[in-house]
Amino acid sequence: PPATAAPATPAAVAKPAADTGKTGFAVQVGAFSSTADANALRDKLRAAGFNTFTDTVTTDKGVLTRVRVGPYMSKALADAAAEKIKGMKLEAVVFQR
């Protein structure tokens, strides 16, 4: 019986974790075919005090590494971050997660 209960617990825990990743807002600063370029921008933004992360996505142009800032719980906070990023002469697009 414990072996049957154990697989159910990780599945139950994994679902809320996936749901929380889709809350709030983030700012996309770029998408790069070069992981090194994406990491360089990520590091630049982190040095400027932003909570920055990367993820990869497969597109019709191949695999791209996206550089994103956030998450923010409100659009107003994400918009404010986007304005600061634009002040660094970078692109910044706010989107809901």
C-alpha cells in the first residue's frame, strides 16, 4: 500500500507547482539563437538588479533562448520594470504568464 500512495503524492505536488508558474506577469527582453548571447544579457540585467531568467522555446526559426525578467504579481509592476529596461536601451515586452 505505501508504494501505491507514494506515486500519487508527487503527482499532486507537481500540479500546483506548474500552476504557480503561470501567474503574474513577466517582461521579455530578447530571444536569441545563441545561448551565450542570452546568458550575457541575463547577466547584464541581473547586475542591474533585475530578477532575470532564461528559457528555451522551439520555433520555426529553430531553438531560441528567451531572456525574461520577473515574475511580477501585477501588470503595473511589470510595466515599471519594462520602462527601466527600456531606459537601458533594450527591448521590453510585458506579457501575462
